[in-house]
Amino acid sequence: MNNAELKTHFYKRFNSEGSTLVFAQSGLPVALMGRLDFDVMPSISCCLSMRVRAIVGRIGSRSVTITSTGSDMRRVYELDRADSRDRISRVIKRAEGLNLLGAELLTDSNIPPAFDPHITYTSAVCKAILEISGCAVPDAERARLCAADNEKSAYITEFVSESGYCVYNNGVKFMRLPLPMTGCKFIIAAVKETSGLLSSKNIQKTYAALKKIFPHIASFDDITDEMLETSALILKSYSMKTCARHLVSECKRTKAAARLLRGCNIKGFAELMNESFLSQKHLCADNDPGVFLCDELYAQNGVLGVRMCEQGVIALVREENCDSILTDVSMTYEREFGSPPVLCVADTV
């Protein structure tokens, strides 16, 4: 069914008087280097073309609903209730006085159930409402509104990422970088780490501890090698010491990766992904399924780079090797853990 047919179909189902249909595509933001859940370290990220299927509708003048067409999930955001004014309603409230009589948004694809579609939903609503309202809002401001000032990086990725490009963000500014994917695909797997050393909670504790020692720092990127050595003498927690060492080195790798991508050096970028994984590996338990999966992917012919991120495991692979990689890795993983991993082949949006 093409867009014209979809439009006709939806106008039959919804009262079309005064309403606008917005067909938008929302992908899954993933961190290729660094992390997306903190603005205190740089990241390189992109949106993968795994889209969620949802309808966003305006009900009267006071509420908006999000309905998943792939499940029974339905969320209602009422604009006049203080306890419902979350991230999404903040954006919608800006358009309250613009005579919006209705809006539906359709995004369609196949994000595996293991992935949390929260960012995709909220970004989709934000895009729809702002487009309908006609508000000229810069990408960074859209991201701030959508994220309600929290975890802005993922939303910036969602708004500015394009096919063949990724987004570099250091918490202060962001820029689009080329991501030459000709002949390559991403394989992403939903796995949960068993170690807490790289959990969001432990990273926040580590940064807070470093901030007490060095009050002037604004991010992990401000930590020099000399400062890292000093902190190792003061920090009592082994987990904080090892976590800090990895995150400071990850900042350096992320900046180096940005320089390589400016020159369209995808091979050099993939090598830094591998270095990131080897650094992460020492912070995880021996039986961590993410580590096992990364090791198996790393050993496969055609895998250029692999690392663990908040969404699971991501690997950059040659397109002609995708099928054999999926088969071999799935079989090995199932023998080890008793069930196959959730593996998806994806491209940039």
C-alpha cells in the first residue's frame, strides 16, 4: 500500500475535516561510539531503519493519543492534567492555541520487542505536532523540548540523522558527519549486560565522584591522563576506577572516530569500534551474553567492527556476509544460552 492509498484509507477511518495526515519515518537511535544517555561525554550516533508502527491522534482540543497498530498499547496524554504533563505534553502544549483539530501520524516497521520504542514514539509525536503547528524550531530546540532537557543526545540523533550520515555530539554542539555505508549493513542484537560496571547508575556515580575531585570539569572529556592518575589514588571503589578509565579513553576514541569519518574512512572507524569493545570487555562478567555475542561476531569473516551499546550489540558488516554471519552466530549463541539472540539487519534511515 503506497502513501496515497494509505492517506485515502485513513481519511475513511478518521474525520478528515480540519485534520492533517503526516507520514513520518522514525528510526531507532543507536550509539556507534560513546553513549546516548549522557551529555557528559561525546557520542557518535545514527538512526537505524527499524521503524515502529503507530498512529498519533489528536482528540478534541485537550489530549493526544498514541496507538500501536502492532499491539493493544494505547497511551493518552491529557494537556490539562498536571500529572500527565510529561515530555510529550510539553511539546504539544506549545501548539495548543493553533487551532489543531486533528492529526494522525503513521510510522511503519519492525523494531523487535526487546527494544524500548520510547524515543521513537516521543520523537514521532514531537515531529508531528511541530510540523502541524508550523512552528519553526531548530533541531537542537526540538530535541530539548522532546527530551524535557534529559538525555537530549538520542533525540538530536532522531531529528537530524539522515541516510549516509551520523551525528557527533559533545554535549554542547552537534554536527552531521558522513557515514559511508556502501556495501555494508549493521547487525544489531538485543541483549542485556549482566555486569553493572557500565550501567547508567554506576557511570553517574563515577562522574559525581570525579566532579568532587575536579569541580571545574563539565564532562568526562575534560579528564586528562594526569587527572585520571590522580583520581585513581583518591577513588576507593575499583568499579569507579575502571569505569573512569574506560569512559575517558572512550572520549578520545569518539573524537578520533569523528576525524576519521570526516575523511570518509569507514575502515578506520570500524577499528575504533573494535577498540571500544575490547575496552568494554574488561568491565563485564565472564558470562555476559553481550561479550559472548561480540566475541562471536568479531571472529566472523566480513565483520568490520563491533561494540556494545545501550541498545545491545551493534556490528558493522559487509553486506554479502550478512546471511552467513546471522546463521553462524545464532547457532553458536543458542548452544551457549539455550535460545537464539534477537538479531536484526539494519541500515541508516
